[in-house]
Amino acid sequence: MMITELVDQDDFRIQLYAWGLEEAKQLSLVECTNRLGEALAGPDQALWQARLASLLVRKELLHPEVQTVLNDCTK
């Protein structure tokens, strides 16, 4: 039996931080969602959409709360 680790909220915040979303590791998921909204409305919109799309490709590995954030941000 193969056990796969989900991309949880902590993993998601670490990835956002690695992509340059300052303080993401210390923010709540709601605060990260707000910051993502700002990033998606800014000049790097296409870059952030591509980054989020790269996570959505692994949909089956996303924690449900992370998937909800990504779905809300990519509408």
C-alpha cells in the first residue's frame, strides 16, 4: 500500500514564501488568500496564475482547505 502525503497548509505557506510572498510562513490561510488576491491583481498576475496552476495540477494531493484557496484564487 502506498501512502501519499498531502500538501497541507504548512506546505502551501512554505511554497508561497519560496515564491516571494513575504511573511507567508507566519500568515494564516485566510491572510495568505488575501495576499494571493493582491498578487493576482498586480503586475505579476500571469506569473502567479501559472504558479497556482502548477499546484492545481496535483489536485489529488492537496489538502481540501488548500484546494479551496486555490480554487477561489483562480476563478
